[in-house]
Amino acid sequence: FTFILLLHLFLLLSFPLEGRSASALAQPSKPSVPVCAASVVTAKTAFLFILPQYNVSVPTADGELVQYHYGLKDLVTILFYIFIAIILHAVVQEYALDKINRRLHLSKVKHSKFNESGQLVAFHLTSVIWCLYVVVTEGYISNPRSLWENYPHVYLPYQVKFFYLCQLAYWLHALPELYFQKVRKEEIPRQLRCIALYLLHIAGAYLLNLTRLGLILLLLQYLAEFFFHMARLVYFTDENNEKLFNVWAVVFVVTRLFTLTLYILVIGFGLPRVESQALDPERGNFFSFLFNNILFRMSVLLLVCLFQASVMWRFIHFQLRRWREYWNEQSSRKRAAAATAGTRQQTKLLKRDSGYHENGVVKAENGTSPRTKKLKSP
């Protein structure tokens, strides 16, 4: 529905300009000229919100190619798509998650976690498919050298820039959603920390012209997060089903290893081979020259390694605690079963040896009264 409205707005702003010559637009006496001038101004303003800005024609072997770089006008586009993300968030909540919640009858805590995981499953699945499409069509997987060759990657294809703008808009929209969703105070610090980390990494890759590396890393991160939140959804519907958590654990470890390998390969070995870059604001190259300094590169690499190590440490600690709880539960069940079996066996032995009493009369195990012995007469 949102995209239909956008398309409708685009058509309304574009069609009044069709079929009119330049001389007709230049005649001041006709009453239609002010309308067309207003349409032109309105169209330019609408394009500022809807479409990415700063397009540049880059000459190539096959001709000219239209590409983009970043600038301050991107903030206006991000603001527009923040409202779009809020609308889509409400649609998913109203027409999918709320209907499932009514059937499950979850507690308040589980209800909040279910809504969070449901929203993130929809977002991560969409982002994984979109990011995989961009990475494959741009050839970043088939040619790994393109991750650092011709750095800085100042000029971006349309789909790459639009993907980054939408990612920034989504994580910025998550801030007002904390109020709209009435998130508990205990959960707010954790979610703020998660939002800040995502914004830091996405904006850092965007501003430092590391968009190609950022796409691969986002694909790996979103893939692991998708399995985690999908496992939580399945767990809330059936608490005995934890198989997807095991799948998530394997995917998480694999993605961490690939992430760390890519960081070392690109920042540690790839970028030092690139020619030194200088500050060039006209091309949009504001921060790439920082990677000329080996101290800056090593500092970034060290921070990344420390962050990945902390993530892996928390993951290992969580898995060890989970396995410890599982084995304690299994051992307690075995002890309880053994104690119950011993009690039953002891009860059977007592019944077999002495029988049991009924109405003050001792009876045998088969329910008959024992025969009394006859006394011999003297």
C-alpha cells in the first residue's frame, strides 16, 4: 500500500510535464505556465525525499554510467524512509503478529519478546534477500578483489546507495518505536545498545567508503540474526522445540569466522596495497584518506578483533550455561526416576514378605487370608 502511494505520487508529479514543449513552458501569458512551474518545483522537492541524491555521470568503456555519492541531502531521504519504516512496522504488527499473539496467550514478557523477534524476522529476511541480490548482481562475491581494488569506492551504484539509506532509516525508526511499542524499561538499554551498534557499523561503512565490505558483513550478520529470532519464535509456540537454536549456534560461529577473516583480508592486506588517497570533498572523499595511515588501519583492525572476541565470549558463556542447565535437568530427572523405581521395588518386597492388612486382618499378596496352624493336642 505504501509503495502504491509512492508510485501514485510519482505519476501525478511526472505526467503534467509530458506532452509540453519548451516553448509552451516559456510563455508567461498562458494560465497553464504557473501550474507547470509549480509542478516542476513540487517534483524537485518530492524527488529530494524519494530518490537518492548526488548522481554523477562516470565515463566507462561502454559509455557513461550514472552513479552516486553521499552528502547532506541524504538526511532528507533518510527522514522520509523513516516514516515509511514506521508505517510498515505498524502493518506487520497489526496484520500478522497481533493475530498470532491472540492465539498463543503469552505472558507480558514473552509477548514483548515475541513482537521484537517477529519484527526482526521480517526485516532480516527481507534484508538478506535484498543484500544477496545486490552482492551477486554487482559481482562482489565472484570477484573478492573488488572489495579493496580502486579504493575509495566514492561512487556507488543506485541499488547500493538506496540499500544503505534504507538500512539507516530502519535502525533510526527503531528509536521512536521504543515509545510506540511501550517497551519495558528493563529492555530499553539492551535495545538502545543494539541500535547504536548497527548504526555505527552501517554509517561507518557508508562514510568511510567501505560499502562493498559492509554489504558482505551485513549479509553474514543478518543471516545469523534471522536464525536466532526464528528460533525464538518457534520456542514461544512450543517450548520443547529447541532444534533451531542448535542451527543458529552453528551459523553464528561460521559467520563470526568469516567476518573476522574478511576484516583481516581487506583492512590488513588489501588496503595497504592501494595507492595513497587524499582529501577530496568534491568527489565526496572526506574520510578515506585516514586509511593511508598504518596506525589508523591497525587501530580499526584491533577494535574489530576485540569486538568480535567479546561477542564470541558472550556466546560461549551463554552456550555453556545453557548446556549446564540442560545436564543438571537431565541428572535431576534421572535421580528422581531412580528414587521412584527404588521405592516401588522396596514396596513390592515388603508386600511379598509380610503381606498387607485389610480391616485388621493380615492377608497374603493374593488377597486371601493366611491359614491358621492347628495345635496338636497333648
